[in-house]
Amino acid sequence: KFSLRIYVIYFPPCKQNGIPAEVHLSSLGLVKLASAVYDGETAITKTASIGDQYMTNSGRGDGRSSDQHDLEYLRATFEINGLDYDEMWGKIKYAVRTVMREFLELKNDQSDHSAQRNYQ
């Protein structure tokens, strides 16, 4: 089991200066790997504390729940295994673009409704 921590930086628009919103995707991020290979049978039959080895969050702070690496580690792992890191990164960029577009539309809708309430 694994998780990726991808960082997106959002700068809201400055309407006074006519500066539009900006969204930046950081090429720095984290790869978190569970400390054991997931086995569904073992996970179901073991106690919760043993099942924690399949977690990828490091919030426990005891160092047992995950290994943590940077995205360069992931790139190297992809290359070793003949996988296309750039294709995966392109899909992440597409997902971020899609989510941020929806976020900005929702934010605009909310501000439009707020402005309408203020004028009524």
C-alpha cells in the first residue's frame, strides 16, 4: 500500500490589481509506503495493532507505519521497473487541474451568491 503527498499552492486573485488566481503544482512531494506488503487475509485475521503495519500515515510517530521517500525515489523506482514516470506525473497534473478548476468555479459561485445577498 502507498500514498502520494502532492502539494498544490493556490494564490487567490487580486481583483484590485487585476491579477488572476494562480495555481502551482510543486514537483516536491512525498511517497509513503506501508512497512509491510498488504495481504488481505492476514490483515483481516490479525489484531488492529498488527494491521497498523499497512498504514501509510506517519501520524503515529513511532516510525513503524510507513517508509517515506521523495518523488525522485519514485521516479527511480519507475525507471528500474520500466514504468513511465512522466506519464503518471501528467495524469497527476490533469487531476490537479480538474480539481482546482472545480474549486475555483465553486468559489466563484459562492462569491456570486454572497454578492447577490448583499444587494438584496
